[in-house]
Amino acid sequence: MNDGVNGVALAVFVFFFVLVTAMGFLAARWRKAENEHSLDEWGLGGRSFGTWVTWFLLGGDLYTAYTFVAVPAAIYAAGAAGFFAVPYTILVYPLIFTFLPRLWSVSHKHGYVTTSDFVRGRFGSKGLSLAVALTGILATMPYIALQLVGIQAVLDVMGVGGGEDTHWFVRDLPLLIAFGVLAAYTYSSGLRAPALIAFVKDTLIYLVIAVAIVYIPIKLGGFDEVFASASEAFGRTDPATGAPRGALVPDEAGQWTYATLALGSALALFMYPHSITATLSSRSREVIRRNTTILPLYSLMLGLLALLGFMAIAAGVEVDNGQLAIPQLFENMFPDWFAGVAFAAIGIGALVPAAIMSIAAANLFTRNIYKDFIKPDATPKQETQVSKAVSLLVKVGALVFVLTMDKTVAINFQLLGGIWILQTFPALVGGLFTRWFHRWALIGGWAVGMAYGTVAAYGVASPTQKHFGGSSKEIPGIGEIGYIGLTAFVLNVLVTVVLTFVMRAVKAPEGVDRTKPEDYTADVGDPGVRVELPPATADSAH
């Protein structure tokens, strides 16, 4: 690792950072809002984005700095088990093709801004809506923190901020500056800022991966040498565990973990509020359908990106923190100027999703906590002001998390967030296709899934942590090690089904469904699309 600051790489990094900062502020003039004091405009970009803007926005949303750093880092640390991210992003697109167009249609028909808006309108339950909103906010916070961890990893490798003996303010000042800029242009431009910056972010990432996948293996002697070095490294015993470091192919004991983690992650990905925010910003149902067919291009990129973990091993990269492996590989292998381009790709890859995530969390708070429970008569202007303020608070919370806690803790809490957000699947996706589930049963199933997932994850230890050390544990009744989130999801569904039968047997109040069958296939130009969300009434207060 560099003993001093890599001046050339830093200069290139700063150039791109200044460029996207200017774009972030100018985005307020791009597709200028008809009414800037509207949550539709600030939080959803006016629901006006076409196919390519939506594609870049969703790509910038889903393929983050955490993806760029953590996926190859997982392969660097443990081998093939880290490739689970590739099949899960392949599984997710046929899945979302079935339900995202329906969600877009009903949301545009009724003016829904969040998933909780839809759940409240579908099941007539502010309690269930609140549960979904709180889960979304809770799961998003550590995800935002990890984007800041990605920026910090790049700054560390470039030698910016000094060492551990440096005063904390000096050491963290570059991250504080990056945070301040992110907060300012998000507040000013809303979703338009990350939508515009996503073009630069994805172009840089594709460029860096295209060069890396050709240039680095040539310098290392070819892919034969890369895989041979990785195989040898994984065969060595890890002193911390007494077992081999990893494997090029998952062993039989790890196959259940691999499969359940891939499936559970696929089910969870589009439950995150930021995924839905990017989806609802598109201008038509057909835009969403087209995007589900072209988004798999990112999965191809992800597969190539994952190979960087093997290359880091072959290049002899040695780091105490695995999150530094890929930035360090870039610094070791690339000329300084192109290392700066690669670092900029990671840094901007953090800014885009962090902006979208903070907006999505703020929208949830504003629509489903502030408006539903604090100020039901809030005007559109007040909603927008509250959402802007909360987006700042969310980012401050993530920053405090990063600056005060160990980075490994941040990663494990993000894994816990995945377990939590999966528990909203029955209410959201189930509600898009059927009204059979009872609203109180859905709350009961959600509570059981959340409780089991949290307690099970708490009991998982790792060589560095006593609690929340991972996201896999023995599956009750099967005996195999599997993804905790998927086990919790199965329990959630079972409890929901059983309680639905019970609630129907005792004739518990159903709640008012404010949607109609034709709402789920509505498109732009159909009568009534994009009307305002009806105010909460006594019917929806249960």
C-alpha cells in the first residue's frame, strides 16, 4: 500500500468528483419540474424517465460501490462462495418482470410514492403500512453506510487522510467533504441528480472492468496463472479457523448456503425502497418491461467484476481489510492515471446509490409516518420539505455509523438488512396478485419473520465477532446450513397463511381495498392515471 498520497490518482479522482458534483447541482435544471414543491418531482423525478435513463438509474441504484468492492472481496477471501451474487442477479429479472409493471401501474393510477402507500391502499391498514415503512428505513440505513465505506476504502488506498495515528478530523475530512457535497446536491436536485450522474458512473465502471479483465491477466501471465494461484491460496489452512481459506468450487456442505443465499437475495433485491423509487420514476409501464430485459447486461458485468477477486490473489495483494483488496489491486497493477479513473468509478458508484437510498428512506418517512400519523393534512410543499430534511438526517446517521463503528459491523448489519427487507415480500408482491391474505395475518407473519431472522443472526459468530457474524445458520427440520433470511421468509408465509384462515374464521375486519383489478394494468394515457393519493380515512386507520 502507498506510504504517501498517490498524487496523480488523486488528481484524476478529484476531477471526476468535481464533474459529478457540478452535474448534481445542474440536474435541478434538467427536465425542470413543473412544480418543484411536489414529492412526485423531488422524490421521483417527475415520474418522467424513459428507458435508458431508467436503465442507468436502476443500474446505478443496484450495482453500487459495495458491489464493486465487496463481491470480488468475498471471492478474494473465500473463493467461489462469493459468486452467489451472479446467479441471484440472473434470477431476479424474470421475477421482477412479473410484478414490477403491476406495481408501476397501480402506483401511477393512485399517486403512490412508496411501497407502503400501496400496502395501505390495498389492505386498508396503516399498521401494516407502518411495518413496511419502518422495515424499509431500517434496512436502508446500513446500506447507505456501506456506500460511505466504499468511498473510505478508495481514499485509504490513495493515502488520503493519514494513518491511524492521525487526528480523527483530519483523517476523516475527505469523507466528510464527500458527504457534504452528496447531501447538498441531493437536497437541491432530488432524484434528478443521481439519475444524471448515473450515466458517468456506469460508463466509468464498464470502462474499468473492460480494461481490467484484459490488462491485469496479461500482466499476471494469463488466466491459467490467475486460477492456479487462487487454487493454491485457497488450499492453504487459515490459522484463524483451522480450515482451508476457501475453494474454487463450493463443496457439498456449502451448496445449500450458496443456493438459499442466491434465491433469498433475488427475492429481497426489489423489496428495498431505493429499487422501487427508481422503478416508479419511469414514465410508462412499457419502460419497466423493457428494462427487465436489458438489465441482465449488468449481470454480465458483475460476473467479470467477480473475477477481480482471483486476480487480487494472483497479484499478491495482502490486506488486513478485505474491502481494500480491489482498490489495492488497481493501484498495484494500473498506471497511476488509470488507477485514478478506477477509484473515481468506485467513488461515484457510492454517491449515486447513496443519494437514491436516502431519498427513498425519506419518502417512506414522509408519506407513511409523518403524513399518516403526525400531520395528515400536510400539503405537497410540506411533504417535500420534510422529505428533504429527512434525507439529510438519514445520511448523517449513516455517516455517524461509519465513523464510529468497525467496518465489518457495517457489512454484517447490511446482511441483516437483507433478512429484514425480505419479510415485506408477502405484503408487497402477494398484494399485487391477490387480496386473499388478511391484513392482520400479514402483520403477524412479518413480526415472526423479523423476530426469527434477527435472533438467528444474533446467534451467528465469526472469528472477529461474537454476534451478527454472518447470515447463514442451520435450517430447522432440514439440518443443512442455509440463508437465515429465506428461512425467516418461509416462516413468515406459513404464519400468514395460517392466521389468514383464522381471521376469516372469526370474521375479523378485512379493511378497505382502494384499488381495482384494472388499476394493475393501467398505463400512461389511461383515464385517471397519476391522480393524488386519497387522504387517510377512518376505513384505513386499522
